[in-house]
Amino acid sequence: MVCFDRKLNMTFKIAGVQMDIVLMDIAANLTAMENALRETTSSGARLTIFPECAVTGYCFDSLEEAMPYAESIPGESSQFFEQLCRETDSFVIYGTLERVNDKLFNACVLVGPAGVIGSYRKIHLPFLGIDRFTTPGDRPFEVHDLGDIRVGMNICYDGSFPESSRVMALGGADLVVLPTNWPPGSETFPLYVINTRAVENKIYYAAVDRIGVERGFAFIGGSKIVAPNGYDIQFADHTNFEILYGEIDIEKSRNKHIVRVADKHEINRFADRHPQWYDAISDPKTDEN
């Protein structure tokens, strides 16, 4: 658990871009992302978030089809965004495909004016789209310090596993970001699951989904930014293009002590935990049940 001993009163504006993505057309996707980034930063956003696989598209039919569109990190797309972040004095998180020798990872990248700050490789893989052919992420969940806020990253299906967010919240994350490609059948996630991840950890949570149709899959939108109390800050409850904005107040995310009635009703999301009883969560044998 991370403790903070200074008074916190800063706010940090973020934006999420719910957008369509063109499969295997990196140039078109980067152009659309650049246009959106210039709009978000002109509106005061310090961090702009794009969907899962925003650079490449998602519904590849084989590893061989996808590999030519994958890149290293740092790579061409991160260099592209580094220049934009330098021009706009901002940060960006976006989804892409990462190639490491003969392995392919579903990844997201955090870039700032000085280049790549961090990246994340999707750990939990559904049998869907490119995830049928990618390798599960091989690095732990990390929290990245942007100076004003601390940010953790998940991708899509990772949000189904509460341990993912909890680990980063315990690591000091003010905000967990979820670039996603929710297909039909995922409607309960924007309605309920994202809000639950926020309130159970008392953090901000930003899920940024795509829209449009790709090889028969009509993605559902539903991007949202949620406050630490579990209430929506903004919810794009539709399948149209939209830019969402939210103000991150880090005092609200870092103070886990909730006083509802002084001396009569108080809770602490972290101090009230009893992890000595949670061994089954990390026991591989439970996966067999």
C-alpha cells in the first residue's frame, strides 16, 4: 500500500476518444487520432485516451495477417505521438500491436513529451479477434507517475478481473485506464462493471471503447469516465463518435477513508482489507474448478 502525507488539491483533465478504427489502415487511424488529440488538448486535456488496437484494428484472421502491422515499443507510432505530445504538452495512451521476435502482444502505450513512459501487454485474452493469436502479457501491472497523477493501464478483458485494478490501486494509482473493444454481449460492462472497479478501489476509472463494424463485429461504444464514488462523470451510451472529458481530483482518489457519519459510519477501502483470507485468489489450483 502506498501512503501519501502531503495535502493534495490538484486536478488533472483527461479525455477519452470513442471512435471508429479502420482495420489494417495505420495511416488513416493515426490521422484520425491526431485530429482528436489536437481537439482534446485545445480543450485543456492533459491526458488523451484512445481505444484498444486503435492504430491497427482488432479483427485479424491470423497471426500471419497481423504481424506486418505490429511494431516495436518504442516504434513508429510512439515517435508519432511523442512529437504531438511535445507540441501540445500533453500525454496519450493508445492501443496497438507489439511485435517481439516471433511473439505478438496486444499492447497499450503511454507517451509524453519526452517519449514512451510505459507500456502494458494484455494479460487476460478472450477467444476473439487478434487475441486468438497473441501471447498473454508477461509483465506485472505497473503504475506510472505523470507528476500530477499516477496512472495504471489494463486492456478490455482485463477489466473482468478485479485483481488487476486492485493491484494498481494498492500501487498508488489515481486512475486506471481501460482501452477496449467491447463486442455485442458486453453491455453489462459499461453499465455496471466499470463503476464497480472505481468504487471498490476508490479510484477514477476511464474505459474508452471503439465504435463501428469490423468483419461482422459491431462494437458497442459505451465509453465512460467514473469517479471514485462509482458515479459516472461522463457516459457515451451510444455507438457514435464522442470525446469524453473528466477532471481528476487526486485528493478524492488518494484518501481511502470515507466518513459518512463521523464516529458512527466510517470505512476505508484499503485498511479494512483482510488479505490473509484471500489465498485462494492466487492459488493456481483454483483455476481447475
